[in-house]
Amino acid sequence: MNLRDIAGNVFPELNTQIGGALGDLEISGISADSRKVSPGMAFVAVAGTKADGASFIADAVSRGASVVVAGHQADAGSVPVLQVSEPRRFLSIAASRFFGRQPETMVAVTGTAGKTSVASFTRQIWAHAGHPAAMIGTTGVVSPTRNEYGALTTPDPVSLHELLAELAEEGVTHAAMEASSHGLDQFRLDGVRLAAAAFTNLGRDHMDYHPTVEDYMAAKMRLFRDLLPKGSPAVIFADDAWSAQAIAAARDAGQDVRTVGRKGSFLTLKRVEHFRHKQIAEVHIGGDISEVHIPLAGDFQIANALVAAGLAISTGVAAPVAMAALEKLVGASGRLELVGHTHDGALAYVDYAHKPDALENVLNSVRPFTTGRVVVVFGCGGDRDRGKRPIMGEIACRLADVVIVTDDNPRSEDPAAIRSEIMAAAACATEIGDRAEAIRNAVGLLKSGDTLIVAGKGHEEGQTIGGVTLPFSDHVELRKALEGLTS
């Protein structure tokens, strides 16, 4: 593919820079990582949080880069340098054009909590309707031919568009992906051809990246404002404190707003009965009423299921088919996932809740079917928003009966210091730094009717301490502790 085809007409400032022979230059690939450059590739110098990509231009050129794209003037020797206003966006658009193919129907979901579940549920509904479907998100990639563990909510643009082309090649026609605030703010989803998009909720998160909650919300709204084609379905959960702002933003962007939830008009939730392993929901769709037995615990899972159904219906699935699919949903890994129970019936769950609203939601969700005590084990990650630590400590003590504060992923911080910041607002809590020991202790406390939540790490299979990630799974440790009760 030549440089003119990759650059296209998206960046007016390139029109005068790409002409004649330069526009005809064949490009063999594109990368923002100089270490991955090979002869004939375009190198995009992206400014990162720790280093400016321009400092790696010489390395990229030495590896064979045939053109460099940067946000300012730079010296690349005899290799041409193109200047663009936003290199990150150029990288995404160029990657989209270079790899070309995508699943025909793409949707993206943003919000603080629920993105993984919504993407997973949407894939499952499409599959139930007979479509070859995939999901891309925090837990990895799932398609008819693969189930790969991942670590990033929104992959980098080159990896993302390469993956989309692979999915299209293997026959996937429908794909749902998560849209993180980082990914949106850094233009990682630009170039994805969306058919619909969704918003779940907004709570405190990523305050180490966004200066204010308003800035965080604005980053989320890029999905409707800049990426979703005008007039497309925007499915919005209507019952969140930030729903009105999301609805206004989507409408201002010219989108076809479709609200779901108790206050929703597209899918209206009228009644919910909570049970230990399922919920029964009455959902109104236009003039039709559906009683849906959803095999998942937690009120927030009803919200996620409705958003997913809204996306599926908005992309061509008949409403009765979508409602039938909800009765066969399998929860996303580590999202209020029942791992086991004690011999006298106390339930033990793993949940990814690592932010205040998510912890509050999961603790509130298990209370209706807990006849005994709610027990929670949690911690907070290092090198992340410190302000949420006492907030989460207060929430735990207010909503749980037994609280154990432990380590999450301390990263480069002192684990004891992190725990002390949580404990400052958690006078009710017991502090046990070793996470495996904390889980064993919690299981040993369980009595009939109790519910245990091990929160914070969910699907993760490692614990990062210092610069090292050691094997660690809440699922594995919880199962071992439960088995230890009967051995």
C-alpha cells in the first residue's frame, strides 16, 4: 500500500506534504515502536508519558523506516518526515487503512464499570442469533476460533486493527469491544467503523490520568461525539447519576439515543426478583412484555444485560431472540463469579471491583440474597489513584459485615502504606497483607447464609509486586481455601 492511500485525506496538513513520488512510496507496515520497525515501514513518533517518540527516530531509521510521521519538525537524515497535528490519531487511521478489513458490524461500549460484561453479553446474544461473533476487552479476545487472555481494555491501534483484520478473515461478522477512557483520549479507536455504541455508568476511576471527573467523562463522550457516525444507535443505561449527561452528549452529537433500565424508554425494566444464582426481570419492549430469567446474580448484571440487549437489537437481532439469549448468558470471568461454597452453603465469589462505585455495587448486589453476613476481602493497587483508597475503605465498612484489607497489585509502592491509607477510613477492618492468607482467613470465618466477595483482581492471573509479576489467581486461592475446609 502506498503512503498516499495510508494517509488519505483525513489530515489536511498532509495534502501539500505528500505529492509525486513520495505519495507513491510503498509502505510495508506501520509502528510507533522503533524496535518493531523493519525495512519499508512507516514510523510514527508518538509522545508518551515517559518519553517522546521523536527520540527513537534514529533507531527506527537505522532499522529501515522509509518515512517518519511526527508532531513537530524532526531530523531523520535522508528519510522524509511528515508533520501532523495529532500523531496518535494518524497512527490509528493509518493502521485502519493498512490492515483494511474489519468485522461488518462493530460496536463499542464505554463507562466505568460493566464494559467487559456488556461486550461479552453482546457477543453471546449475537452468537445465539446465529452470527459469527467476537469480543475484545480486558479479559482478552473471544471468537468462534479463539479464547485468548489479554491485559489491556483497549489495545494499541496497530495491534487492534491487525486483530480486526484477522477476525474478519476468519469469518467474524460481528464484534463488540470495550472503549476505555485512555483508549478514547489517545485516539486508539479512531478508524474503527462503528455501527452502534453504548454507555454504562460513570464513577471515580483513573484520577491519576484525568485531572477531574468531568475530564474523565468528556473522554468517554468522544465515543459518541467523534467516533460513532451521526444518526447511529447510542444505547445508554438510564439509571446512573451521569446518564443525563451521556444522553445529552449523544443527542448533541446527532445520535439515535436508545435508553435502557428502569428509566429507559427503549428497554424498560419494570420488576426484578433476586435469587442466589439468578434474577427474574420483567422487561418492556415497545408494547411487548418479556419475563426473563437471567442466570447471574447482582442487580448491576441486569443493567449490563439490558445494555447488551440494546446493542444487539440495534444491530439487527430481533427483540424476542435477544431476550431468549439473556436466559443463557455466561458471566465474564471475575465479574461476580461464583467460585464455590462451603459445606453448609456459604457462597464465595470473585469480583473485579477495584474502584469505589464497583465495590459499592457488588456489595449491594449480594445483600438481597444473603441471609447471614457479607464478608469482603479487598485492597487497592499501587501507582494508581491514591484518593480512592479511603473511599473504598469507608464503603467496605458501611456495606459489609466483615472486612479484610489486603494487598492488590502494590507495584512500586510500599504495600503497608497502601493498606494504611485504606485502613484510615476502615476502622472495622482486619489487615492481612498476604492476599492468599487473607482469603484463607475469610473462608475460615464463613457460616451458613454468609456471602464472601474477594474483590479487586477478578480474572487476573498475576500479582505485581515491585517490578515483578508473580503467578497469583483469586480463583485458585479461593478454591484451595474452600477445599481446605473439607480436607
